[in-house]
Amino acid sequence: MDNYLKLDIPKRGMPVTILTGFLGSGKTTLLNQILQNKQNLKVAVLVNEFGDINIDSQLLVDTRDNMVELSNGCICCTINDGLVDAVYQVLERDEKIDYLIIETTGVADPLPIILTFLGTELRDLTYLDAVLTLVDCETFTPEHFDSEAALKQITYGDILLLNKTDLVPPDQVDYLESYLKTVKTGARVLRSEYGKVPLHLILDVELCQLQPQFLKDDSNSYKTTKKSENHLINDGFSSISFQSKRPFSVVKFQENFLDELPDNIYRAKGILWFKESELKHIFQLSGKRYDMQVDEWSNTPENQLVLIGRNLNPLIIQQSLTNCLTI
């Protein structure tokens, strides 16, 4: 990756990138690519989860003291005080931070986050560089826009990163790019596999199309923020969390959960413990496609799983997962 960035922080304040994208588009993978290839840049990360268990913070690399976790819940609904306070924690660190990246949940409306940087005192301390929206080339269809959040993630994106291009034919990627350009004109469109993209194309790019001068006053920003809080109700999204100190059975997990997966579960991710293995299994599910990576346990083994979807029945899903546990 080309990582040469010339940051002019004193003139503009700390640069900020908002990283968004629908469920399973690859935001955490891209964030890991940035953290692994940032060279001498000191990058702070704010990660938010939609659910009771913060899985993403456990999957990120090289965060250490530069990690600030927001309270659980959708970032666009808990944004007012929590985000501002978290940004101040970054700004007040003894060690200067060069860049701030905010990873939203897959069901977040990015507008309230944008307005927090443009319509509060943060506009004098930070510089909103770009809204970067990831798109899963394999699963994205116009039906995603049945979700208010998915539509706004595209319409407010300054950079549209078409990810997972290796999973579909080139003509499908071409069609998707042409279609998205009709939805959002003027965005920088890039393509990637596994979130690999030269950093100079996505960081310190000064592409944010919304700037403070476009806001009439702070009260207008507040009204827009409050109005957008209803999008989760409109979209019907909910999350279910599952934890257990007992291991799963591999066969039961396959037969009782994966083989019976409801169509209204769009996304699942977690840290899984199987009786048949001494390793930690990092589980990622997007649509019907899932992946498991293995790693060594650095803590006491346990199961932690978050599922996101529409109109979920928590009792049925919890019982299904309980049936996968060993006695």
C-alpha cells in the first residue's frame, strides 16, 4: 500500500474519516488494513457496535491505547454526548494523534455523525476529511434501499469503496458502479478485495462535500439529528446477543443453527468456542455466506455472538443457540 500522507493538522484541526457501510460490507477488515499499514501515523479509532457485546473491538489489531469505545447501541442514536466526549478524550491525550477514524455500525445513518463534527464546537478542533462508504459487491442490490440507513450511507458517501470484487464477475462490478453513480453523483468510486486500498486514496483526501458553511445554525443540526433517530424503528432492525461459558458442539452448531438460519438474519459475528477444538474461532456471517478464522485464546474461552436482522424472534434464536451447546 502507498501510505505517504502529508497532514497539515495545525491549519485544519485533527482530520476525521467516518467509515460506514451496510451490514457485512467489510468495515472492520478495512480498518485493520489501515492500522496495519499506517506506518508512522498515530491513528485513533472510535468503534461502535449495534448490540450488547462489542465484537469489533476484539477483532481489531494494534489499537492498544489509541482505542476509545463508545457506549453500545447504534452510534447515530447515542451520538450527542457520547461521541463528543470520546473525541475530546482523543484530543486531550498527551501523545498527539494524527488521524481519527470512526467506524459506524452497519445500520447507522451517518448524517448525525457528520453534523456532530460540523455543527458543534468540534468544527473548530477537527476537520471532517471524508465519509467513506463500503459496499459489498456480492450482496448489494437496490433492495438495500428498503433500509433508510443503507440509502443514506450511499447518499452521504464522499468515497464509495466497492469491496469483495473477487466474489463476483467484473461486469457485475461495472453494473453496480454505474448504478451507484446514479444514486450519488460526484463520489470517488474505488474497488477493493479484502479492503485493500492505497491509503492516500482514502485518507487526507479533503473530499467531504458537507462543510460548516452549509449549516444554517446549530439548532437546525439538532433537529436533523433528532429526526434521524427513528430510522431503526422505520427499518425494523434489532440485534440479539448470545453468551455462554459452555462450548458449542461443531455438529450441533452446523445442524441447529447454520442449516436452519432464518432469512431475516443479515449479519452475525462473534468469538466461538467449540468443544472439539483448542483454538478460538472468529465467526463472520453476511447473508448466507460465513467464514471462520482461528486464533489462539488470550483469555478464558467462552462464546460471544451478536446477530443483526429485521423482526427477529429472540426467544427462538436464543433457544436454537442453546441447543448447540454441549452438556
